[in-house]
Amino acid sequence: MNETLKELPLPPEPAELRAETRALVEDSPEEGIQLVNEARFLTDLLWIEWAEKLEGAGMGYERFLQIARGYADEIRLWVVGERLWDHCVAGLAGRTLRRLPDKCCEQGAALAFSGVRR
């Protein structure tokens, strides 16, 4: 049985990505905010760093994307310079870790479904 995932590595700030996204938010607010709310611009980057660990813990990309979309307000604050990258990415990492599938409960459900009792 795999040990519970307790942390995700915090990658360096993607300064160029932030600058491009901020420019879009400033030049075309509707399009920029839509991009931020979609969250894919950031999750694609983080998935490169975190995929192996998250998939090993039972979380796929679509679930990760859903979690990031729920964190869009904080991502927007990072984009516009009101949050530090470390604060933003650590918050998203923590939010993601708290939403990992509970292996114990999954095993219990599988046993219950099969008619086996603990």
C-alpha cells in the first residue's frame, strides 16, 4: 500500500507566464479573467511537476483542474501581483492534497461492495 502523499514540490515562479497573463487581464479583462477562471494555463504547468505524485495517490488531471478552478480567485491575485507565488502555489498544493482520494475509504467501499466485512 502506498504511503499517503503529504507534500508537493513547489516549483519556481513562472514569471513569463504571469507577465503574459497579467497583460491579457489588463488589455482584455473579459478574456483574461476567463483564462484565469479556466485555470488550465497554470494547471498544465503544475501537472508537469505533480502528475506522477498525484496520479500515484489516485488523482487525475481533470480532478486537479477542477480543484484549481475553485482556487481561481487566488490565482488571479497572483497574476495581478497581489499574492506572492509561494503563497499561491503552496495554497493550491495544500488544497489539492486535502482533496486526495481517501485510500482507506476506497478499500472499505470495495470490500462492502464485494460483501466482505472488515
